Amino acid sequence: MMETLKEKISIVMPAYNETGHIVSSIEETVRAFNSFGYPWELIVMDDGSPDDTYEKANALTRKYPQLIVKRNPVNTGKGRAIKKALHYISGDYTLFLDADMDLHPIQFQTLFDIMGLDKADIVIGSKLHPNSRVNYPLQRRIISFVYYLLIRILFNLPCHDTQTGLKLFKTEVLRNVLPRGLVKKFAFDLEVLVNAHHLGYKIVEAPIILNPQRSYGRIGPMAIITTGWDTLTIFYRMYILRYYDRIDYYRRKNLAKEFRRMRR
């Protein structure tokens, strides 16, 4: 068993059209984190679902005081939803957890143990980890491997799988990295990891157990094309425009200006 923590864990659960899963997903997450025995909060971010995902999740706030439910008025993408969730995070560590429960929240323990052992800043679940147990179609396996080769060539990241929804961050790292990003949808995870790696944060992978709760119909050809385009755009911003470095320059410049103003 993992030793009891004094630090607080924030779980961020983005959700879109999850009316059939959201109640059971919240209940399962609550049971898992109550079993760990340390402070936690669960932030559900509904990304403009046209169904009653938000209403079902919000109804549970009366039952669970650690549950925070917010929503975007329109669907803007997972990246934008998680960025908004950052305003409500109060924990020392932040876990990204998909609402469909393909990845059970009990696996947090594995990620946290690896974070401590490897002195990592970020631990990401990986379908391509040799110890992972996954059950998904051959076509998806091929797509994942091809995408891994692409990002390895473009970014030389120290990881094989950037897209799995289970990720653990030290919250201070997330606060430094997340505001730099522009991608709103599927390549959001990649942009976060590319920027974290660029800033020198240590990223390691963890094995996962993946049990799909539904078909993979949500990710179609357009999603693949959009992800590929956003991936190339991230490369262009990082290595051609040097956009992310300019963000840091202007941020430091504005902080210095504000400091001088305060001293007057």
C-alpha cells in the first residue's frame, strides 16, 4: 500500500456527452480515492455537452463535498476544458482522468509511486509500455505506433505514448506549462508534454490497464487529420517561430516591469 499523503490530489475529469457514464465514473473515482486515505478533490469539466452530462454530475455535488462541477457553454475541446479547470485546482498533484473509465482511477497509485521512485515531474500512462495490458483494435495499435514514430522524429520526447488520458503532474509544473499552450483538441496532450520537456521537466512513463467501455467510434478520420495538423503546428511554433520561448521572454519582461513599478 502507498503511504498516506498530507498533500492534496486534484483529479481533473473532462467530459463531453457522457450521460451514460458520468454518474458511475464519479462514484468509482470517489471510491478509489477514498480508499487511498488522503485529501483529494474531483473537478469535472463538462465541455458544452448537449446532453445532460452536466446536470447529472452537478447533482452529485450535494453528496460529495470534494466534487466541483463546471461547464463550458459550448464545446471547445479537451485542452480548453482542462485549462479552465486549472482555475479550480487546489491540490499539490493533479491527475488527468478520462470520464469513460477506460482507465480505472485506482491506477493513480502506480503513477504516484513511479513519480517518487524516479523523481519525476510528470508521469504519463502509456499503451506502449511493455508492462501495459491493453485491449484495443489492431488499427488503433498501428495508428498509435505511427504517431509515436512521428513525434519521436519531430520532438525526441522521452516517451512512447502522449495521448493516453491518464497523466499525473506536480501542480506547480502544470501551472508553468499549461498557459503556454494553444491547442484545444486532440494534440493538447502533446503540446503540454513538448513544452514540459523543453523547460527541462522530467517525464516518465507508467504501465496501464486499458479496458475500453465502448467502441472507438469517436475518433474518426477527421480527428486523425486534425491531430496530425496540430502536431506539425506545434513543431512550427516550437522550432521555427520560437513562439513558446517568446512567451517566456515577454512574461519575464512584464514581471520585471511590474517589480520596478512596485519599488517606486
